[in-house]
Amino acid sequence: MAIEMLRSTHERLLKRAKYVTHDLVNTQQSFLDRFLIDIKQFQTDVTDFVEDYDNNGPMIEGLPAQEASDRLTHFESRFNDLWKRYETFLAGEELFGLDKTEYIHLQTIKKQLNYLKRLYGLYNDVINTMEIYYETNWKDFHIDQITNEIQEFQNKMKKLPKGLKTWPAYSELKKKLDNFNECLPLLELLINPAMQSRHWERIEKLAKIHIPHNDSSIFSLKHVMNVPLIKYREDIEDISITAQKERDIESKLFSIEHEWRQREFKFTSFKNRGELLLRGQETSEILSAIDDSNLILAALASNRYNIFFKNQIQKYIADLAICAEILTKWMQVQNLWIYLDMSELNDSIEPIIVEQYPSSIRNFSSQYGSNSSGSYAVRNICKHPEIYPLYGDSTRALVFRTYGPWWINMPSYKEMKKNFKRWENKFTSRDFIDIVYSNLVYSCTSINIYETYNPGTLEVVYVGKDDNNGNITWHRVWKFPEPFSIILRDNREILINN
């Protein structure tokens, strides 16, 4: 039963095929005639398109890049329609068994349009991207991202076919990218937060254009690019560097101001009379901080970029100098007041003279001592001082064996040499002696140095404080101001300052 149905179906299919074939044979000629008419029209359209393309297309020599890009868009749209029709007619020719028609001009234009699309596609991308850049708000301008994008565009240009590199669009595109790329280092300087209104005003004055730098809502890259950056490169670099240097100065001034706003004077009580005295340690730290600030301000005062802050720097220097002077005098008066109070002075103040003498010798240099006599011993300095002329060159006095090389140039040297005999040595030295007081040395307001036999040999005086652990802290209290010599006339001392 199934075989009979299959045979019947096969017979009906054969009859249908014969019918369709007969019908196609009858209608083929009409389709072929219509096809030939359409292909002839297509050939006419291709000829018109090629002529129009050659006369008005994007390949016209000297055509501006933007206009060429617009023409490319127009002709590319028309070409795509023709190409679809070309593919249809090509299939029709194959269907009807006709020879394939070659459209050489159409193939050439297709190749040209592919090249042009790569060039002008890149051109349009660059133009559109730069328009976005120019409208970007200045505060949202990210130099790193833009630098990477420009570099990517330049890499794409390098990959274009060599034939395109002679076209005006390529030259114009390369010029745009190169100019913008050349401006990027300057834009990086200008985007620095150190740029203030005064710096933008200098650029406005330089370029003679208005820049809305004070209105952040409208201030964008296009306002900056309106400035001929390359033309004024050196001036803009100088303005930008000045802005950065001024920001460094401003930061240091701010840190100094902040530090002194935090500083406080601390007082301590004195004999149940209230907090009257400045604390010595804190005050000493303040004076040290003043010195540190003065060092910074001195460096800023000599900085060539300090013009905008010059008055502020000078004011800070003057204020710190006054502060240091007041604190120093305050501490002097405070110490003197404490000393007077310790002396328990009454309403009728009488001077109190306290005499103190060295009790022993802790250490001394090898240049002290005696050539032959035991009288010239270092221990002589511990004796009670005697008044001239009971001593002078007497053997009871402490002897310095060497002077300084400067002494022989003093006016009094020859006369001194006549009156005093000393052992001549072929060397000079710097000697020292470490003396000990058995009692506490009182505070003093001045130190007077009296010399007779050894003019000018004393250079410096230090006092040391023992912490009972064998550690001594030394402080210089007197330094030799300038050389002097002594001439003796009629048993009188005459000091000659030099």
C-alpha cells in the first residue's frame, strides 16, 4: 500500500516539474528582455556616477579636507546603492547564462573609496574628538587621558597606506595632531593647581585676549587654545614655573604662620605670687624656633620668585625679630629680678659683692707648667688674685708659654718685648685650662676679662654644668671680640684696641 502511494506521488511530482519547466520556458524571454533593459539603465547610471565622481568627487585636487570628507559621505552613499545593483545584475547574468560584464571604473572607485574612508574616517574622528576636548570644562580636563588618545591617533596615521600620505587631508590631519601634541606640555603646566588668577591675568595681558578664568562654569579648553601657546611658549613656561615656585613659597609661609598660631607662652608660679615667670625651657624652644623660622624666611627673601610675597616675608622677619628681642630682654630682666629677690633686698638697696675663686684645676694642656722653676705652676691660678704691681711678671703668676701668631704684628709687640722676657718657642699653640669652683657660680649680667702679663691670649670662656653622672654640658659665655695689646707706661696699663 505504501509503495503504491509513493509511486503515485512521484508521478504527480514529475508532471508538476514538466509544467513548471514549460511555464518558465514560456516566460523566460520576457524576463530576459526586462533584465537587458534594466542592465542597460544600470550601465548608464554607472557612467553618470563615474563622470560625476571624477568631476565633483572627493578626489578633486586642492579640495579642503572638510569639504572632501562631506563629498566622500555623499558619494559613498550613492556608490553603495550602485554596488548592490551591480551584485544583483551579476547574479542575473549568471542566471541567464550571459557573459559577465566588467565595470572597471566601478572597481577602481570602490578601491579609492575604501582608502578615502580610512583616511577621512580618521580625520572625522580627530575633528569630532577635538571638538569634545575644546568644550571640556577646564577643571575636568585630564591631560593624561588626552595624551594617550592623541598618541593613538598618530599611530593610526602611521598605518595608513603610503599613497594616502600625499593627500591634502593627510597633511592637514597631521598638522592638527602635531600642533595639538606640541601644546600638550604647555597645557600640562597650565592645568597645575598652582595657577592663580594673577597668573591668568598675565597671560591675558600677554596674548591680549580675554580668558574667563574666574568663572569655572564656562571656563573651558577652547578659551586656553585661543591663546597662541606655541608663539608665547617661553613666556607661558616662565609664568607656569613662577606659579609653581610661588606655591612652594606660599606653602612655607603658611607652615610658618600655622606653627606660630599654635605656639603658646607658658608661665610658672613664683613664691605664691601667681604665674609671673616665663618657663625657661619653653621660652628657649620658642627662641630656637624663631631662629629656624628666620633661616627659612632668609632663604625665601633671597628667592627670585618672591615678588608677590615680598611684603609678607619682610613683615614676618620684622615681627620675629621684635619677638626675639622682647623675649631676650624679658628673660634678662626676669633673671635679674630673681637674683635681686634672692638677695632679699629691702627698700634701701645696697650692692652685694660676692667673691669667688677657683678651688682646683681639673685639667690643662701640656703647654702650661714651668721650664725650670716650680713657681711657674698651673696651680698658681687658684690663689687669691693680687693687685698690680704686686704681681705681673712675678713668678707667682700663671704663665702662658705661647701667644698667637697675630701678636707679633701688634704695635706694642716691640715695647712689650723690651719690658718682659719670655722663653722663645718656634711654635704656637692653643692652650686650655679647666678650673673648678667649689660653690655655685652666681648669675651675672656681664663678664669682664682682665689680663696683664699675657695680652690677648684668652680667646673664649665656657662654663660647664655637671649632671652628677660625670656628664658635663658646656656653654660658651664669652668670646674674644678682637685682638688687643698692652703697653706699660709709668707702671700703668694702657689697652690698645685694634
